[in-house]
Amino acid sequence: MVLALGIGVVEASAMYFGSGLFLNLMGISAASPMYLPAEQFLKLRAIGAPAVVLYLAMQGIFRGFKDTKTPVFCLGLGNLSAVLFFPIFMYSFGFGITGAAISTVASQYIVAILMIWYLKKSTVLLVPDIKDLQLGGYLKSGGFLLGRTLAAVMTITLSTSMAARLGPLIMAAHQICLQVWLSLSLLADAQAASSQALIASCFAKGNYNRVKEFTYFALKAGLCSGIFLAVTLGVSFSSLATIFTNDKEVLDIIRSILLLVCASYPFTSLAYIFDGLHYGVSDFSYAACSMMIVGAMSSAYLLYAPPIFGLPGVWFGLTLFMVLRIVAGYMRLSTKNGPWWFLQEALPNTQVGRYNASSHSVAVNM
């Protein structure tokens, strides 16, 4: 947790003092009408970076306890507070985009404080001793995950950068679609987190039959939920988009790519499920390396397609990113030499006793 807080402070400093550089990299020049509001928003959002990194780290701790409910509850309350803050700060106080940033940062700190409070109720938080931290193993697995996260973030950021270069109206339409797409992705991430916790527990006990069952069930559930949400989104997105804007030109652009956005979601859902499976068997190195390769391939497409195909080219690139993640995941599960060797063999049934996690007291180093 201390390390996460330190990383958050570094991120906040980089975002605040390098906001102009980041906006230029995103394709927003100082002459753009988007530049000043975006710079102001980014600097304020930087204040929330320590809280975000901290609660992301605590989500990992809760998952280690197989507690997936508490993070969802805390995030739900945080998001609800943001929904309440937005109209107050943006319209009642007249702060506009500044109010949006303040509301978001406030909700992020609410989530972090709630998670710390719940973590203190279930564990003993200790001041870390450098000698007992086993930094070698932590940095190894953490380094792989950092590489994976950077590859994913850079690919999605590049898609936004290419959309920004197409003009303010197209950028606005893309941002609305991306926001809805990322929000729905959190549902897939929740499924992946549950699968990860169950698979990790059974895998550690050597109960490979149960791991098989959870793996196949997670993939089927991810595909079904992805198709269901894609259909639901396709039916309702035209009306949903009016919540974000009433601009006719922006809404027309959204309708022109609606089918592509919806069609991408089953692939997105499965891609997140495969991520959870990798983490469940501690296959961090493959998850990171495959993500870097997939991200590089998708980024190459994103660099060249949007100037030719416009906004549909951006969304083809994001869909390609998810499809390649699925291909990489399927290849790993199909090999007999990796941690998923047991999927290719018939295993005898095993009887494993139940484990009551609530009966054990756990201490967590901060």
C-alpha cells in the first residue's frame, strides 16, 4: 500500500506538471478549442491519482481474500457520490468542467477511504519492514503486470489520440462511445475477478478438475454476458447517448459507428475473462508479454487506419486489440507445456475438503 501511494504521487506529479506535453502527444495543440479546458481538467484530475492507485492495490488485496463484494460495494458508493456531485458542482455552483474534475476526484478519495476502513476491519495493517518484504518476487510479478497495464493503456490512449486528430465533433462522439464501452468492461472485469479468485484457490490446492470446471464456466458466462450486453447496448444506445449530449452532429456520428461498438463487446468480455484466467494460475509473464505483442500490433493498425477510414478505423483497431487478446489466451490454454497442461488431459476425480477463509486471521503489510 505504501508503494502504491508512492506510485500515485509520482503519477500525480507527472500528470500535473506534464499536462501540456500529454495533450500535445494526444494530438491536441495549443490552438485547439479543447486545449485549455482539457489542461485544466487534467491538472485537477491529477490530484486523484494517489487515491486511484491506492484503491486499485487494495482491490488486489481483497481479491487475495476471495472478497469480491467489498471492492464492488465501495466503488458503487464512490460512483454514486460522483453522480450526486456532478450536477451540484457543474451546474449549481457553475464550475463547469472544473466541477466535473472536482466531483471525480472527491469520489475517488471516498472509494479509497472506504476500502481502507473495510480492510482495517478484516485485517491487521502493519507498518512494513523492508527486510521482510521479499521485494524480489514482488517486483518480478509486479513488473510483469506493470508492463501489461502499460501496453493496454497505451493502446487505448493511442485510439483516443487518433480520434482527437479527426476533429472536436468526432472526438466527442468517440469519447461517449469509449466511456460507455469502458463502463461495461467493468462488468466483464468483475466476472474475471471472481474467476481469478476461485481458480487461484483450487489451483494452489492441486484440484485441477475444479479449475477445469471454473475455466469453462467462466468462458461460457463471459461470452453469453458479452452477447447479451451487446444486444442491449445496440437497442438502447441511441437513447443512452442523449444523456451525454443533445448535439445532432455528434449523435449522428455515434449512430454511424453504433453497430461496430456493440459488435466489439463480446470480444471485450472474453478478453477480460482470459486475463482473469492468466492471473488465477499466476501466469503473469505470459499475460504481460502477450499483451505487449498484441498492443504493438493493434497500435500499428491504429496509427495508419484512422486517417483512411475515420472513426470506424479507430473502433476496428480497438476490436482488433480485443480479438488478438482472445487469440493469445486461447493459444496459452491449448498448450501442453504451460500451466494449463491439465486441460488437455483426462484427470481422475479428486475430493477436496472445504476451506473456511473467515476462520483465519490475516495480517497485511501496508
